[in-house]
Amino acid sequence: MYEVDFLPVDATEGEPNTENGDAITIHFIEDATQAERVVVIDAGFATVGHQVVEHVRKFYGTSHVDLAISTHPDASHIDGLQVVVEELDVAELLVHLPKRHASPRDVQKHFVDIRAVDSLLDTARTRGTAVAEPFLGQSRFGGQLTVLGPTETLYESLLAEQLDQARTGALGHAMTLAAGGLRDLLRNVAAWGYPSEGLAEDVETSARDETSVITLVRSDGRQLLFTGDAGLRGLGAAADHYENLLGTFRTVPISLFQVPHHGSRRSLSPTLLDRLIGAQDDPHTSTTAIVSSADADPWHPSPRVTNALGRRGAALVATEGTAVWSSHRARPRAGWSPVVTAG
């Protein structure tokens, strides 16, 4: 049994916002012990963090979280985790510690949102939550949860790149410029449809986003892949590790795929999607692709991304202001209709 919830990240302090974020909760049975496990991956803004707390209590029937993961320290991903650690019993927190991998003075001066990281660590210490860093090879629950990336070496390289950009005032890559949302795309596929592959091979995302933790969860013979805001560098390396661990994606396909970076066209390429999901009209399996995208954001997900996933047979779902529940053999919820992951 497992169930995965993507809570909408659409507001700061109750005000509509076009900034996207992630707030993901996972509830599954550990194979070896038959114990129920709860994992939280990011928790949006602080206001969303309160919603995550109530969601875990109401639908998972517990105040205990076995593991919380901070993919990277953007406010729309990390701020809510402070609330989760404060209000729930979180056994362990996985979070990168930039001051261990570069000059603490340099990090304090130039690393965006270092205060959020420090505050989260202070809260974890106060609450008795164990802290570790999420690098390749970390695994929990008998290997049912595995960190596929980044490696410590890649993280340190990307951190140095971020700090250098901050010191010199260089700007990172602009975010996606393609307009349109998933609901618009689904309402009028013909109007948005590209006659051929719309994604490019030579896209690049920021060093900061590339530090995102990539997590594999396995349950009921299914593979669930969570990607944060990673781009081609991080995802390509994670794909290598996946295949070293399990075999090719065709023989051991992904059942649930978190579309990286809220559906940005700068995080995926045709070659990478061919590897992860399958070639156009020849998918590895029926994959559920879930996008966490703000309802007020006209830019995410990019129609180039949704088009490319659709061509590969993926069933596309976006939060767009509404929680998305994907489950397999989970207890029914009154008033909810699950997105049942196939494969």
C-alpha cells in the first residue's frame, strides 16, 4: 500500500502568488517490518506547512513523520518544513548543509536563504530531530527509499557555482518563457499541439535548482520518482544510478514521475525523456506524471513539457490549486477520487 499527496503551493500568507513550490506527503508500508511510514518532501511556504501538518494528521492518522526531506532551500520548498518539524514528531531530517561544503563566512554572505536553513536546523535540534545530508547512496526503510542524487561532489561544484555567481552579480538562467497551463492545454489540445517534439536538447537550469535532492520510493512493485527542481545534470546522473541499482527504465519502469521544476522546459530534453519514460508512441509503461504548479502562474507547466510527456503516453495531472492524491491499495477517502498509478 502507498499513497502520495501533492498539496497545492499557491499562496504566501493567504495571498495568491505565481511562485511555484512543492509540498509532498507519502504514506506507505515498509516491506520488511510491515510498519506504516510517513515521509514529507518539501512543504511549500510557511502557510502551506500548516496544511501539511493537518493533512498528515487527518489522512494518515498520525503526528509522526519518519523522514522529512528538503530538496533545496527555495522559500516555496523549505519554509513550510520548519512548521512541520515544529508541529509534528519528525524523527529525521535530510537537508544539505552548505556551510560544511564551502567557507561558512562566504555562505553566510552570499548563499540565498541561508537563514531558512539555519532556522530549520535550530528547530530540528530543539525538537530532537536527527539531521543528515541527502547525498547519493543514502537509503531508508530497507532500501525502499533511496537518494539518487546529487552526489556530494556534484553538490559542492554547484554550490561553488552559486556562490561565484552571487559574488560577481551574475544572473542564473531565466525560467521558462513558454506560456500556458495544463488545464488550457487539456481543454484545447489541438490549439496547443506541436507538430513535432517541442523540447530542446541544450537546455540548462540554475546551479541552485540542480542541487535538488532526487528521491526514489519503491512500494508494491512500483517505482515513484521525486525530482524537486533538478535539471539535466542532476536528472541524468540520477538516471545512471537508477539503472545501476535496478536495471533499465524499460525493464523497471517509473510508475509515478514528479515532473521536475513545476514543468519548466529547461529541466527536460527529448533524450532524457526517451530514457526515463520511453520514446514517442513507445512508452515503457503507463506513467502518471504529476506537476506541482501554481494556479495563478501562466508559465508553468510549459506546454512543450506537457506535449512531450503526452506523446510518451504519460497521464498528466497538475495541482493548479487542488491537492492531487495518487494511491495504490490505500484506504478510500470520503469525497476524494485517487489518481491510481498504473504500471
